[in-house]
Amino acid sequence: MLGASFDAVDKNCAFADKFCFPYKLLTFDKTVDPFEANDPSDPGWPARISYLIAPDRRIVKAYATVDAATHPAQVLADVAAL
């Protein structure tokens, strides 16, 4: 599992440390958006999206809308179905 953000590396490190994330946060420049994470309603800011990537590196599922309360269960169910 990885997270991604447009925040600077030092801010991502501090955020991950503060909340004890068990995964790394990647940092991307707002103008270089390999995951198409820019929020179209607020350009320059990220949307909350997720990708489920298979062991063979294929994107199996894209979650364009993420509800923080239900998303973990949804992803775990999709992983179990692989």
C-alpha cells in the first residue's frame, strides 16, 4: 500500500509519522499527475481516489469516489475477490 500527495516530502513524512501510517506516502508535483488525481472542481488540489493494483502491476480497479468510512471494507472485499 502506498499513499500519494501533492505535499512536500517533509510534510508527508511528518503527517505519516504523526498518524503512524504503516505505509509510505509518495510526493507528486501538482503539474505532474501520473494518477490523474487533480480535482477537476478545484484545479491544483488532489481528489481522494484509490487504485487497486494487482501483483502483476495491473490496475485492477479505480475508485474515483472514496468514502473514508466504507472504503477500507470495499477494498478488502475487492482484494479477496482477486
